Amino acid sequence: MEKQWRCTVCGYIHNGENPPEICPICGVDASMFELISPVDEAKASPEAKSAAKPVIAQPDKETAIRQALYRISYGLYIITAQAEGRDNGQCANTCFQITSDPAKVAIGINKKNFTHELIQKSGKFGVSVLSQTGQDYARGFGYRSGRDVNKFEGLAVHRGESGVLLLDDVLVTMEATVTGQLDSGTHTLFLADVTAGEILQEGDPMTYAFFRASK
């Protein structure tokens, strides 16, 4: 029987031979997980189970806010852009639908990123929605700058109608044209009309929690 591990901070249950390196809910490391005994769990009365639930110690305000944000569900996406003959892409967890008719999405991009610069110049971007086997894409597009390396080298890609590069090995892709933007401090929130989309695979999309638990 597969082992079960409980996070002693937030109560998250993980199935596997070992506890996860990081709790996908509250962000604590593996040392904060305890092994659940299936026998003890089955024998315990409802009252005992309730009493056994960990009391969550409240951290300082800044830590509490950060851990609260971990509980918001995110996807993981590769945002791509092209301008003045340069292509780039980055991993992002802020991409969401605003309206369906007309189709509008919004993305949040760090102002320091090369992708931000290209979107500002071109007014266009692409979105590649990762599957749950897309960990390598998340790492390859997330931990280095496109100013220094070609992140697309060796990858299967194609150009969309707008000219941006899109990944082949993903669930779906979209292309969008920026219609507005909001200064959000370190980031810019780009509002855009979706101008094209394609279905490439069937499957479940990668979430930020799934990525953290499986990396």
C-alpha cells in the first residue's frame, strides 16, 4: 500500500514512498511531514481523527500572506513574444480568461524580463498551456534569461499567425493582441484579445501545485 504523508502545518496529504520536497499548499519542506499509519487511521474514531488534526500555528503577517497566496490555484504557461527579429519565452503562472465573447485573457509579466520588453514593443504574445509532463519546459523557460540564451534551441516549435513561436508538445496554444495594460509595481498586467487558438493534445493542464510537488 502506498504511503501517505501529512503536512503538520496545513494538513495536506501526499501519497508516495517519501514526503514531497516542498508542500504544494503552504510551502514548508519535507521535515514538516509525518507518516500516516493506514491501520491507525482506519481504527481511529471520528472524534479522535478530529482531535488529531494539527493546530496550525499562525506565522507572522508577511509569512501568512505568502502562505495564503500558495493556496490560490495557478496554471503554468509558457508566454512567448517576438519583436525586431528576436524571439523569447518565459514560464508564467498568471494567465487567465477575462471574457469569452469576445475572448479576452490577461497575463502578468515581470518588468525586468526580456519577454516583457518584446511584448511592449510588439503588442502581441503567445500562450502555450503545459501538460502535466511539461516540467522540463517550466524549468527551461523559467530559470534563465532569453537575453543570454536561446531557450527554443532543440525544441519542437512553430510560428503562429501573429509570428510568435509556440510549442508543439503542449495541450493548447493561443495568440493574443494587447488592448490594455495595468502597472502592478514589479509586473505589468497585459489585457489582450485572443486572435487564434489550436488544440494539440488531450490531457490535464499543469498546475503550480502539481509542479512544486513533482519537481
